[in-house]
Amino acid sequence: MVFSIRKWTSRIVFIVIFAVLLLAVTGSYRWLADAISPVHPYREPKGAALKVFVTDPNSPDSKNAADRLRWFYWYGE
């Protein structure tokens, strides 16, 4: 069996360069995703800001089918 050192060193160099470039690309992708991602909507507000939301809106009391259908599509209930 012929063992070529030049061939094996070129393979090892290729694998090392490939691994370094792979780590660089994945790291830059993570950095870019963090830079572009929107602010977390459920974090505590800063300063004098208040977070106001309705957890259980009242359903319409009318028996009109259009109002009930609008309610269903808006709130999913």
C-alpha cells in the first residue's frame, strides 16, 4: 500500500479550512439573526411605559350572525 504524505496533508488542510470557514459562517449567521431579530414583545417595559392588554374580551351580546362571524375571525373563539 502506497502512503502519500502530500495527499494526506492536503486532505487534512482542506478539512481544517472547511471547518474554520463553517464556524465563521455559522457565527456570522447567528450574529446577523440576533442583530435583525425584533425586540422581545413580552419583556418588561422600560421607564414610565405601561403594558396594557385585554386577556378575555367580552363577546358581542347581539345575535346578529355577521357580528358573531366577525368576532370569530378576530379573536378565534
